[in-house]
Amino acid sequence: MSWSEDDVRLVPVEWLKAHEEIKPKNMEKLLEMTLKWDGFTKPLIADRATGTILDGHHRHAVAQRLDLARIPAVCINYLDDASVELELWPASKLDSITKQDVIDMALSRNLYPPKTTRHRISDYLPPIHVSLKRLSLLTPSQSVENES
């Protein structure tokens, strides 16, 4: 599977559900860069059915911190997409994990520690630039157009 800019949608920030904690220092650095760029340059990856964040927890935290209405995301059919591989980071204290475990954690509103799961999604994510102003004002499911 390969993604293009057409696959990126602006989804409501509150629809997304984290399954993992963030590292506050990393979020602060990303917040600083997002303000400098005045926007997001990389979409999150989320499960289409549940809004579970698979990649982009820190970007989501930045969007919450900035009180944005929307955030760019590529939404996939996580449980059925065999191209999305799930593994544990070496420092994780878990012995094993399944995609369903990730969904269940997100829906429970509990969180794994930072860097527990790693989603191998080798597909190219399109470069984007969506301004903070657009993200604070948009209606649901608008597609992204580059703002070069």
C-alpha cells in the first residue's frame, strides 16, 4: 500500500484515541517546531473504525495543547491490513501484543508506557503542510490540499 496526499483527511482531534503515553520533552520539542512551521507537515496514522492512534501520539498531544479542532491523518483498516506490522520496542515490559490489544487499550482510555508498541508501516507518508489556522477552523472530513 502506498499513500498519497488524497489519503490524508482532517479528522476531529477528540475522535482520536491514544493507546500509549508520550514523552513530555519530545512533545515540547514538536510543539516548538509546529509553531515555527505554523502547521503540521506529517499526518498521523489511525484506525478508521475506532480512531486509535497508531503513529503520531506526540502530534496528537501537540494538537490538544494548541486546542485545535482537526488534525491531518491517514485512516486505515488496522485489524485487517496485513501490511501494518505490530511489534514491541526492546525496552517494553510486555511479552507479546496483538492489534486487538492496542485497540482495547485505546478504547479503555488506559495507556501503555511510552515506546511500548511499534507499528511498522513502511509506506511513504506524503509531505503536507496544513496551517494551524486551518486546523482550528475546519469542518469534519475535509481532505488536505497542500498550502505551499
